[in-house]
Amino acid sequence: MLSAVPHFVVPANANLHCAKSFIEAQSDAFERKSRTAILEFHPRWVHAEPMALSMMAAWGAWCQRNGYQIRAENLGKQAAYAARMKVFQHLGVNFNRVVTEHEEAGRFLPVTQVRRQEEATAVIANISAILHLEGDPESLAAVQYCISELLRNVLEHSNSPDGAFVSAHRFTERGPHRVAIAVADCGQGIAAHLGKARPEVLSDDELALGLAMQPGITGAQRDMYGTSENAGAGLFITRCIAKGSGGYFLLLSGQAAYRLRRSRSSDDLITLFADPYADDRGDRWTFSRSWQGTVAAVEIRTETIADYDNFFQWIFQQIPSRKSATRKIRFT
């Protein structure tokens, strides 16, 4: 239903499995016909994962930057998790119910705003603690690289005055045991960034996403994140880390989104594609309205990431030349 106000909807299931319907629910998030914005929770039950939490915070920053006052609806007990994850602090919304605080270390990273490299460094350290991979430095390095690449893309390319909003949660109560990480911004978006060098993507968000996930496209600056060896390979490697561990990967910008589904078999785990659109485990979606910025979310299966020796080096070695971008890559 079209709305005359900026309207962010949190349905009963706001997770990567239900990502398409969740994104579709945000069709009115960036309306500009009112000075009040509405954050609406499902009235009875909500399961919200980092993807939804980071998007809420980024949207809230956009609202406040543009002079909107946010009004929250249905703030019952189903919103308590969002309160524990510090979402309402970023939205300027009062949550009057009693919230049972839990120890952050070892389970989750509440929504955190990142605008500078030193803030990104602290986030990487905090998420590393959630993984509990101290005895597996190889896997830990791979995940740290994944996080740093997601943040680098925002700091270098988003052109967002609010930076990025990051959150993470380690799920261990029932399988699959995993860490979900999400980074969201309301900046210029991928097409606008890539369009400076590739004008053909300015009117094609789906093409822009496909290119951004291939190695050698966006280019990395030589700083704490980028080197000449990994230039432009950050989202490719992040996608491969998710697939190699059996988890989800999602990228949303403008009117297009790509989701890599969980692997079904060991063969799925070890077959990588330089071109994400060549992978039959990938979903490609287009929407009637745009997300004004970029969202990247990754799920890393902690019980499988350590199964391969030299896991990160293996993925890094698979970066193909641009001439072979559509070939399959197999771990043997």
C-alpha cells in the first residue's frame, strides 16, 4: 500500500530467508510528502536479524538528516530485541518498556555507526570476539577480511554523511550455528558509484550489482583495507566465504537485490562462480521502489568454516582474470 509518509515496516520475519518480502515491505521508506516518518512493527511477533536492524538504523539516519521526526508504532515486547540492539538510540525513539540487558561480548554486536576507519577497526575486533575462532586463526582472518571489505566499501564509495550502520549476532540455540553480519547505508548506491567509470549501469541497478560482485571491478585504495593484490575483489571474496561456509549472502542497492541461498550439499560449498549471476543458488530481484543506498549482509556458518585447511588462501587464489569471469571454480 502506497503511503504519503516515509514508512519502514518490520514484519513478523525480517531475516535473510524472507529477504525479498522484507525489502518489498519498504516500498514507501523514502517518501517525501510529510514531515513525520513511521516505523511500524508487526503487532504480535517479530524475528529481526542484523539485516533488518542495520537497515532500520540507516533509514532512521536518513530521516533525521532530512528533517523527519520518527514515530514508532506497535512498540510492544516484540520490539525488545531491537531495543537491546540499540536501534532506537539511533532513531531518536523512546522505548519505555523494561529491557533485559544481556552481555554483548560473545553473542552480538549492537547496531553501531561507523564513519571513520578507527571505528571500523573497533567493530572488526568486536565481531571477531563473537566468532570464537581463537584456535583457528586462518578462519578468523577470513572473516575479519570479509567485515573490513564490507566497511571499506561504505567508507570509500557510499558518499553517505552518516557512514554505515553495522550489527551482528551469533546464533547457537538451534542449527545451523552461524554469525549474521549486516552493513547498511543510505548513500549514493552502487550504480552511482560505478557509473562514474561505467555509464551503462546508471540506469541498470541489476547490472551494477552483478559487476560489483565480480573481482577487479570497483578497485580498492591502498589503505588499511585495500592492496593492489585484492583490488576490487572484496565483495567477490565475501560472497565466496559465505558460500564456502554454507551461508547466505545478500547485496541490495537501488531497485535491485541479489541473494545467494544457503548451500544444500558439499558440492555446492566448493563450486564458486566469479559471475554471481551464473550461480543457480543465486536469486535476482528487482523492485518497484529504490533503497536509497546499499545493504550488504552475510551469514557465516561457524560449524563449517573451519572444515577446510587454508580456507581463505584457497578463495583468494580463485580470483580469476577478467577474461575468465564466467567460469566455475572448484576446490579439489
